[in-house]
Amino acid sequence: MLADKLDYKCECCNNIFNIDELVIHHVKPHKGDLNLMHDFNNMLLCCSSCHTLIHKRLQYHDETDKNECWKAIRESMIIKRTY
């Protein structure tokens, strides 16, 4: 499980949370695609506060902008995964 691998740490704020306080966010919406849904590289483990901030940041971008927005979010917020 991703939360175990990341020691229950939000990849955005780096704080540690209980499992019930963490959310898996999909970088690229999976829209039912099981490959995207289960791809660890498409997952972002975050607390509910950071998850809300991500959605607020993305809501102002149209579909063509979202890849660039996600790239910026990932580069500025995510810890380097070492698993």
C-alpha cells in the first residue's frame, strides 16, 4: 500500500497522518482505466487539506493546461520517493 511505503506522510506538506486522514489523488484522472487507477506513478498521497488545495489550484485550468499545472505541482510539492 502506498501509505505504508511513504510512512503515512503527505507528499505535499510532508506531515505524518493517520491512514484515515490520507487520500490518494490521481495525477491524471483515471476515468475507470484500471492501469491508471493502480499506477503508483499516477498517485499522489496527500492529506485532506492538501488535496483540497490541489483541486482549488486545478479548477482554474482548462484541460490543455492541466498537464503543465500538474508538472508544477509535482515539482514543487512532492518528496522524492525512495521505494
